[in-house]
Amino acid sequence: MGGNLPETMRAAVYKGDRRVEIEEYPVPELGADDVLLEVSHCGVCGSDIHFVLEGWGRPNSVGGHEYTGTVAAVGAAVTGWKVGDPVVGGPSVRCGVCEYCRAGRPSLCSGRGSVGEGGDFQGAFADYIRVPAGELLHLPEGLSLRHAALTEPLAVALHGITRAGVRPGERVLVTGGGPIGTLTIAALVARGVTDIVLSEPAPVRRELAERLGARSITPDELTTPRSPNEIVAEPFDVALECSGHAVAMEQCLGQLQRTGRLVLVGAGIKPPRFDANRILLNEIVITGAFCYDDDGFERALELLAEPDFPRDLLVAPDDVGLGGLLGAIEMLGAGEIPAKVMVAPKLAP
């Protein structure tokens, strides 16, 4: 265990009806295999925006799953970590024995909980978080806790690229220039893919995409041929849909060449209406990308530690404290912030 820990901590609590309030919570008690982290940074995810602005969230819950921190205490059976270690939160431990785990696809583990059910999880929009010891990863030398908080969303972006099978020389459309879209662009460029187009309505997000190495357009510049037999003049090999909007999903389908691949990375409530004849006549493949590759966090950390990876561009210049979470969510939801917003609980208020 650790010493000199407070009995209570602050947490940003979703109350329902687009409200987030700062409340005092007990500092979590540890089981034998748990680690207590003092949270350094936690990124605001697209799911956090859905939870708060669209009512997906469970009232009286604490969100935040893209976190880094410093070990503040360890459970009685923990041997791999000690107080003071800097760490990044990794993927949930899976069963390891089902057909999907054995196939290297742990995100589809048969033993996972139902998607959207929070259970008793309390996230990292708080001063402290309790984490099973097996869900933590070491930071590469020289990578800051702030930048390491990009690990989880970058792992999501890498999984989308894996599902698409993108290769250098292919033409790629990315729809949605939020953090997952921009991380996808940065990862594609790092892998030698140079012909990338971002479709995004917000000017600040298009500007960031250009700085990362993509060409940007607005969604209304994408037109779909009337006949499912016809292909646009400059078709794409791959479309990575990162916005979660049904209209964008539908637009992606119409931009692909024959045998093109559409990967749905962003989540949304409203389902798209796809032209089945376009899919059939052009043998287009549509698939989803849920969470991470088997080694996604390790590959994300390696990429973040590369000296030429554009870490600073991918993080908003100003962190916010717990009291700034709701405002950040509102601005992200409106497309006014292009990069990942980091919540740093140590900041006031």
C-alpha cells in the first residue's frame, strides 16, 4: 500500500440532462490485485461527448478511460508496480481462452460485458482511480504522461487502419476530423500513406488535418453517382469513417472504387441506409473496428515515442481541470476544438 493518502477525492460526476458536477468521493479501497493511481491526465473521448450531450451516460457515474497517472498505492498481491511509477491505462483484461482471444482479437472476447454497460466502473475524471494491476503499462523512456494519454485513442485509430488493411500507395478518405480522425491521419502518414483526404465541416479541424499531411474538403464536396454502377472520378481505395454520423457513412460508400473497403470506426445512434446494389455490383467490403488490435497499446506507445510523431499537434494546447470538463465536451461536440482535450485533475478548479 501507500501512505499519506487522503480519505476523499474530487470527481467530475455526470448527473444527467447535460450536467456535470464536482463531488467528493471516497478514495477507492484496493483489492489484493489492484493499483491506486493519482491521475495525471485523462483525454475526453467521443463516447464522453455522447454520454453527456446525448444522454448515453448513466447518471451519477464518473467517466474517463484515456488516462495516465502515478502509482499512489498497491494491493497486497501486486508485485509488478511500486509507489511513484508513471503508468498508462491499458485495455481491460480478457478471458484469453475464447475463440476470439485465441485468434488475436481480444476486443471481441466472448466474456466481455455488454457494450454501454458501465457496471461499477468509476473513471479517471477524478483525482484517483483504482485499476487492476494487469491493465497498466509502462511508459517508454522520454514520453510524458500528458502525451501518453493519447495511447488509448491512438490504439483505436490503429485498429481501424488494421481492419482496412491500408497499404502505402493507396488512396484513403477519412470522414470526421475529431481526435480519432486526426490520430488516424497521423498514423497513416507515419506508415507511409501519403494520399489522404479528410472530409470535415469544421474549419479548425480541416486546418489541423492539413498540418498533419492530409488534404481537406467539406462534406458537400463529396457527390455520389446516381447509378450504383457508376464510380466517382477520383475514387478511394479505403474509407475510414470516424464521425459516427449516418450521412457520412452513406457518403463514404459512394466514394469507393470497385473492391473498396469501408471501415466504420466512429459510433453513432442513427443507423445509415446503404445502397445494397452499390455494394453488390462493386464488391465493396464494409466492416467495423471495435476497440484495439491485440498489441494495439504497445504499438501506440511505440509510435507516440517516435521523435517525429506530431504529439503536440494532436493535443489541445491548454489542459482543463475537472471543473472545465463540461465546457470542453460542449466545445468538442460543436467542432470548435480540433485536437484531444486533456483533463488534468490537479489543475484548479
